[in-house]
Amino acid sequence: MGVTRSGGTAGGPAPVPREIRVDIGELVLDGFRADPDRVAASFEHELTRLVRERGVPADGPWTADVLSGLPPLPAGLSARRLGQELARAVHEGLSGRGEVTS
């Protein structure tokens, strides 16, 4: 999973980001029967909401190659709930409260 924040300038203070792009190369959810398109839509909606309401640290442009440390999730979650939980875990990683490895 790659996460890139755009909008910083070299040598100057980091402005409010104009764009936050989350690129997920591959997400494998073993044991879940949820519709992948609905999971993706829920993930995008929840992550957008969290970033708008809570923001992310604006300490300069950065990239996290891998976000890990996701909590165990019950296999019977709906697509909506699964997308929400994944978005919350990613937002915690972006906000410095989760485990971010590169």
C-alpha cells in the first residue's frame, strides 16, 4: 500500500495538502465473502470522511510504502463495515497512531 501526500514545497513551510492519494497495489482479504467493489467504496468514503474531519499531520510531503498492524476482523463483517474498519486502520497509520513501516 502506498500513501502519498501532495502539496508541499521544498525549503518552505508545508501548506495544507491539496490532495492525499492512497494507492493500494493489492489487498487480499482471506476468509471474507464481502463484495470487493462495495468494500472499496466504503473504504474510500470512510477514509475521505476521516481525513476531512480529523486531518492528517502536515509535516511535509511523505510516503509510506506499507501500512500494517491491522486489527483482527471478524470474517462475517458486511462490505460496508469491512471498508470502514480498513479505512480507520489506514487513517490511524497516517496520523501516527498506527504502525507504519517502509
